[in-house]
Amino acid sequence: MSRVLLFTGKGGVGKTTLSAATAASLAAHGRKALVVSTDPAHSLGDALGVRLGAEPSEVDESGGLFACQIDPRGLVDEAWGELRGHLRTVLAGAGVDELDAEELTVLPGVEELLALAEVRRLASSGPWEVVVVDCGPTAETLRLLSLPEAFAGYLERLFPTHRRVVRGLLAGVAGTGTVEKWDATADALSRLAERLDALRSMLADSESCSVRLVLTPERVVAAETRRTLTALALQGIRVDSVIANRLVPSPGAARGAAATWLRTRRQEQDAVLAELTGIGEIRTVDHRAAEPVGVPALLEVAAQLYGDEDPLPGAAVPESLLEVSGSGRGLDARYSLRIALPLSDDTDLDLARVDDDLALTVDGRRRLVALPSLLRRCIVIGAEMDSGGVMVEFRPDPSLWR
């Protein structure tokens, strides 16, 4: 399995250029690298200065750099069309109106899901050591990365694990012919479920997959970057780097209107970066007078971005999302659950207990956090939030505690 680097950021911050520059640098350092665009508004070919198709092709004569632009529509026609046909047949056989069956099998997000599945296929089947992905804007990427889990939940409702029960139900309702059609559908659904499991495993594996966030030093963009960091942490996806692009040059001691403008703009940018505390080192790239197009120009960008460092450092040890501490004995004991998340002062946070889980909603994004066995027998008595996460306080539940 190749290492996967996902580049994302707010639209227009330069993620396509930086993802292409990273792939070009990796190839220049002797690694085979594939750079892939899943952004519906493809501009990867423009950045590389070559024409790209849906299949990987060599970009330069070195033999180390390959690129392609994934066509989600083609993937839907090829992979999802057959499964939709199976589902419509089964639903119609079970008494669902033909028009309703058509609507039930149109699933939002299936194009993005198949694009991500294609990335995984390329990463697991090609000769590349690294696959660099130029994703769409942040909001679309977050939706893309959350799809495997959401889609798996939908699939479980449509196709329960206990398939024999459903098969028996259909046999009683619609007869043997429908059962045979269901078996064909169930096989197709099983293959889809396997792909979803593989996708979720890839995204959660910090040794094989990570995200690089690109921003420009503007307050609106920086605020979205903070929210993105939190959302990715909620999904268990590691961010290995934050890159600030298009820093204007400092005019030094020069005078005049142009120098004054540059000095003011750079001061504003430096102030924005100074406020982005608690997110680790931020790499920076200067704003260039000429747009970097083609491999030589992209290598110049990569030289400033990475310097003498390896563009692909070793995978970091993932930080634990949960940490439990406590003191006392019996019903007088008090326990704390630390949920590590990068949060800002204006974060909208909501906590709720749902059976053995803690429902954590941050800025409208929800995740169920499975409670450790000790805390399942406790009651939530309070919570506090800071820039590093959430601290939830518990005490034993007398009705469950021995």
C-alpha cells in the first residue's frame, strides 16, 4: 500500500500547486510518485503543464512522476450502475413502486465516495511509493472523508448483517425469483461493504494516510483551517502539516507607496499566523510574481516549502484521542475523560450521553465516542473546554456501581 497524502484547503489557496510541487519533489528525490486530482474543477493538468486523463500517465522523462484526474461520473456509470440496477429489481419485486425504487437508489455523495475508492485502488495496485491527492475545497473534502462511515451506516440499514433474515422475509413476500435476485444484489453489496471497510481503514491509519492543510494568511481562511483541524480530529484523521501559502515579500527599508502596501500586507499576514497557536509548525511559501507552471517551476516551490527536508517524513505516533484519570473510592470517586481536540474560543460544542457513548458535536459535526468500560457505569456531572480539547467529569452511578 502506497503512502497517501491528501491536500485540501479553502478554495483558491493554492493546494493544487502545492500538491503537484510535493509530488514533483518526491520524484526528484528518487521516489515514484502519483499525483491525483479528485477536485471536480480539475486544474492539476494546468499546474503541471500537461494534458491528463483518468488513467495515470508519465509527466516527465524521469520516469518517477505520474499524474491523473479522476472522472467520478465515469466511475458511477461503471461501478454504481450495476448495483443500482440490482437494487431497483429487488425493491420492485418487494412491492416498491418503480419510481420510488429509482429515487431510493440515488445516493447523495456516491460520486465522491467512488473517487476516494479509486484513490485507494491506485494506492494499493500501482508501482508508486506515494500517492498525492489534490482534493476539492475543505467543505467538500470533509464530506468526502466522512462518507465511508456514513455510507456504511446506510448500507447496514439496507443490507443487515443477518442476511438470512432478509432473504427469508423476501422469500415469504415475493417468491423464489426475487430471492435469486436478492442473492445477486447481496453479493454486490458485500463487495461494496468490503471497499468501505478498506477505505475507513486507510483513512484511520496514520502510518499510511495523512492530510496536509493549505491556507493563505487571512483571518477568514485561518478560522476555517482551525475548524477543519477539529473536524478531522473528530474523524480520527491525522494532519501532518499546515502550509501557509502566498506570503508577500517584506520590502525591507524600501520606501514609496508599493513598499508601504507590501509592509502593511505582510504585517497583517504575520499577525494572522501568530494567532494560529497550538497547531504545531506552519510551513510557509512566498507569493510568486509568476504563476508556477510545469515541473521545473514546481520544484522551485517545493525547494522553499521543504528545504533540505524529506517531503515525506516518517509517520508520527498518533496521539490518543481519549485519556482517563480519576481518584477516590466507591461512590465518592471522581473520574475525568480528556478528549483531545484543537478548539478555538468560538467553537460551538455540545455533549450528550447516548447509552454507552458520548455524543460530541463540534460546530455541527457529530461523533459518537465509545466510553471506556469504567465510565459506562458513571454519570456525567460537568464538562470544560479549552484550546486543547474537552474535559468531561464523571461520578459513579449508584444504580450500576458495586
